[in-house]
Amino acid sequence: MAAKFLSIAIRKPLKKKIYPTDFYYVSMETWLWVQKQDIGPSPRQSHTMVYHSKKQVVVLFGGLGLGNQSFNDTWEWDSVAWSQVADTGPSPRHGSAMAYDSSRDKTVLFGGWHSTGYKNDTWQWDGADWSQVADTGPSPRSSHAMVYDSQKKRIVLFGGGFVGPSNVPQYFNDTWEWNGSEWTQVADTGPSPRGNHGMSYDSPRDKVVLFSGWGGPGQFLGDTWEMSGNKWQKVQDTGPGSIYSLSMVHTLKGIVLFGGSFIGESNAPQYLNDTWQWDGKIWTQRQDIGPKPRYEHTMVYDLSRDKTVLFGGGDSAGRMGDTWELKIETIPG
């Protein structure tokens, strides 16, 4: 029987002449954290901060300090030093949330917790003084999140919770809006009930972005949601992981997330110090050096200087009082 041979034709690669115009330029980004201060507000976690665009300063209020002391002091960061500007106004508390309403030039604070109980009062900071403007609206809670929607000119609040008489945490999934004079509930569907989540407003895309959080014992979340109008939609189930007590801000380079906590194999909290970016579609890890691992810290974005400012937080060793700034620079390649 005659043997059969398989004939294979091999195509030679085409030669291509390269001309001087065939070079491509690729831009690269550097993400650099720099420690600015370790003096200013006393070490604390679970405080709240905003960027006041008119005064071009970072405003900090309250928090939980050493010895589990709750604060009610107000501070400003001008990119060089911290200055205490008030010690009266809302009662001492931690776990509250603030947002800066640029259309009305008011910083709005809601809720929080103190040994006297959970709060549902609403306060405004005009840059010089605090004034209480409401005591109705969302139910008393802490660990909620608030952002300012510049398109609707409304402050948006989601979630948070409280510990009831049975000593079991209970969380909400309601969405509220503040129009400068009153609260209105606009949704009670969307993300599952949770607290200690991250939330930011993506102004170019006109989306409120929410990530992760804690829904109660054993409920560690890692989902990403976006709200357009008054409707929530889940957009991602992967990313930084099932973490809580992180911090998120919107920058010119997209949304930036840093730190947080998760429960490890030993069933003990573990703390993170990685930096992530959300571009509207996927999460990308950008950095894993900088501030030490922590949770219940706070970040804001200083638009005038194009820098993200971080203060405080905690870990298993205690509470922190350091100030850091993140600069994202584009380097032509």
C-alpha cells in the first residue's frame, strides 16, 4: 500500500518597511501617595470630610478618638496645615456623613452615633457656623453615605443602620434626597441593605456609584451599583473584593478607592492599603504602597490642586491622625 504524505504550505511573514512616522506615543500614569502631616486633628476614625470648593479647603467633622471618645470639632485643611474652626454645633458623634452642596454653598451633615443613641438630625455649615435645619427625614442611623448630585442639585443618601435592643445590627437600603430644606425618599429598591459602603458621584457620567459594604453578620459585599435618576442598577460583581469601611472619591481620573477591611481566614478583621480605580466599566488596582493599611478613614478630592486628601482611620493597633495626598500624573511616553 502506497504511503500517503501530508503536504503543508508554510506562509512566510511579509516584510514591512518601517518609516519614521510609524512611532506611537503612549501616555503613562504615576500614582504617588505623599504624607503631608502628622499633626492637626487628634487621631480618629469614622469621621466625615468634604471639599469646600468655594473656600478651597477640606472640612472635617467629628469622629471616634482614643478611649472611644466621640468628637464634635470642626477643622479645615488648606493644603499646608490644619486649623480648628469650631467646637460647637452638632453634638459629639461618629459614623455621620457630610456632602457639600456647591449650588447653595452649604456643607450638610446627617445622622451618626453617640453613647446617647443614633441621630437623625440635619445640620448645615456655612463656612463659619453650624445651624440645625431639620430633625425629620431618614430614620436615625450611622455608617450611611452621602454625595452631592450636581445635575439634580440634590444631596443623595443611601443606607446605613443601627444596633437594636437585641444587639443585632440592622441595615437599610433606602435612598433619600435633600433639596436644601427637606428630605424626600426616592427609592427603597436597589442595592441590598448595608452600611460602611463607599459612594461617590461621577459628574461626567451623571451617575451615583456605590461599592461594597457590610450587610450584617456574615454579609460581606463586593458589588458595584450605579444610580441614574432614581433607579439603581448593578454593574459589576468583581473588583477590590468583599470589603467594608473603605473610602471612595471621584477625581479627574475616575473614581479612586483606598483601603478598607475584610474578615480573613482566622475570622479576624484584616486591613488593606491598596488603591483602585473605577472607570465606569471595570475596577483596576493602581497602587499597593502609600498610607499604612486602615479602615474607617476618609478621603476627599481637592479639585483646585487635583489631589486626593486622606486623613485618619484605624487598625488593630489603634487610631491614626496622619494626612496624606495622592497625585495622579500623566507622563508622555
